[in-house]
Amino acid sequence: MKSILNGVRVLDFGRFIAAPLCGSFLADLGADVVRIEPPEGADDRYLMSTTEKGDTEGGSYLQCNRGKRSLTLDTTTTEGREVANRLIAQADVVLVSSPPKVLAKLGLDYETLKSIKPDIIVTAVSAFSPDSADANRGGYDGIGQSMSGAMHITGFPGQPCRAAVSYVDYSTGISCAYGTLAALMHRMKTGEGTLVQANLLSTAMTMMAPIYAEEATGVRQRVATGNRSPIAGPSDLFATRDGWVLIQVIGEGMFKRWTALVDRPELLDDPRFASDQLRGDNGETLSAIMAQWCAPLTTEECLTKLEQARLPAGRIYTAEEVIAPESGLRDTYFDEIDFPGIDTTLPIPKLPASLSMTEGATTGRAPVLGEHNAAVLSDYAFSEEEIAALRAQRLI
């Protein structure tokens, strides 16, 4: 069975997470994705090192560039730009991740690329909306978290807190992937190219939308509540005799079952807990009851009893525990990838959405720097003599 994007050519000039992640999803669906970076390698290649010396590709690169081919190319020179333009003229999609002024300077803005290939699809990631006053400012995931208001309500009162994982970057990458797929469908129907734009702050604000609605209506002003949910309860993190569990009780049915579990049926008639929102508002009381229930039990005992009561709960894992064989998670949620210079196989999360009608699986490891120079250029109709000349000029 062929993957759905077989035959689609993607040139990835993106860096770090969002744009490269989009490219990796397209590769998982069968596209030929070529990562293009300087001959000396880009800054994001060694981020989050996987070896003690830090001289091997990092964890972020290995995930966000899986299944791609690598082409090194010095695009700062006139000759290098000419090579890039020849590639673009034969591509379907170009991925970029810089502010608009930088893209224009590099010749990677939509108008320039459209003049080279009229039906090109350009997927562009930036930190801020291109229609905003901040359009040409740079930024990373944390900027989206901070400026969206998310950090203000994360953590504990008086101490804003950044999420440990780059959820803004990753969510932007997913948005780019679906936007690119929509653009490909549009081109199939009309023959027209498209500029797909995504930015980190918009992504972060999308996730904050219900909280903005509360603020706009004056109904509620959110504050940081630690691990406790402000919209239902008990929904919090609780210490067991040998670890931690997270429990989330939402809805009348679950709350009724929870009161039976902790032997507190009188709470059903308590006006403080008459709805999910009231249970969130008065969640400290419910969390105290649940904390007392969990404390003498082991994590396994807690989870067993909660499962029997049909209440959602999960143990708190470390990253080490997640990928350990005994968790049972690695076989289900990860593909195993080998990479040169790393002595063990690497667990790379599978494509988050699977399709029954196509393969849609991780297609292979991330490439070593310049690994596919000759093969890519040959596929894009460069002769052996031209490839040799580019090597001699140190353009690749």
C-alpha cells in the first residue's frame, strides 16, 4: 500500500521544532522531504544532546527530522541561491521559519518563490502574526507561553511558570501539517499554490480561548492553582505511599462515584459542590479529602480502586519510566530508530494520528549532515559534473 503523499516533494528550510516537525509528519505520510542547511550544519542539529560530548545529533533534531533526506547547501552565495531556485522550481512545498523581513532577504518569501514556481505551496512559521506590529521579531516557544497569558495561570500563586515541554512549538507544527495538507488539496482542485502561515503566539492563544472568554465577560479571572483544576474537582495530583497519581473527576456521574469511593455521600447534597464549576471553585476541600484517601495506599492500590470506580487516573512517570520496557508504553507508542554514533536504539513517538487506508508510519531515522547530497541533486536533474563542481566550490 502506497502512502498518501507519495510523489510530493518538500524542501525544508525550517529550523528547531515547528516547521521541521511539520516536515516529519509529511515524510511519515510518504512525501520526499529534503532538509536543506549550511555545509557546516545548522544550530538546531545538536540541541538536546544525545551523547556526553554533545557531538552527535540531538533529541529534538532526531524527532523533528525523521524520514527526511539531508542536503547541505550554502545559500548565502549567488551560486548557492541559483541551486536552491532550481530545486524550488521542481518542488511542491517549501517550509520556512523566519520573520517576513528575513525571508525576503533570503529570497524565501512567498512572492519570490511564486515567481519561480507559480503553484508552489509555502508553509511559513513565525513567532508573531505577520499582520502584527511584532511581525519581524523573533521568538521561541516560551514567548508564546508568556505572552498568551498561559504562564500567569501555570504553577502557584505569585510565581508564573513555564511548561517544561514546548507545547506551543509542537502544536504549531501540527497546525502547519494540516494547513499544508489543505493547501495540497486546494492545488489538486484548482492548480493554485498557497501561502500557509502559522505563528507561535496565535497557537498559544488558541489554547487559551476559553479563559479569554471568561475574562471578556467578567465572569471569572483565572489565577494559578498549582496542579488543581479550576473547572472541576477533585482534579489534582496526589501523593500515595510510594509515588504520585493524577485523578480527574468531571461530570455528575463521576462525582457521584467518587463520593461513594471515599465514603462521603453527604457531599452530593452540599451546595458548594453542586456543579463542575462549583467543585472547581471549592476544589481545595475536595483535594484535601482525596489526599487523605490516597496517602495510606500504594500507587498501584490507588489506581486499582480508581479503575474499579471508573474514575480517570494515571501514575506520574519519569521519562526514564515511560521508555522502560516494564511500563508497557514503549511497544505501543514508539518506533525504534537506529542512528550512527549512538549505541542504543532511540524511541521516537509514532505519528499521532493513524490512517487505516494508508501506511502512515515513521519512515526512518533523521539524516546525517549532507548524507543525501548527491542523491537529492541527481533526483532534481543535476548532472554528475554539476554535482562535482558544487563540491569543488564547497557549496555543498
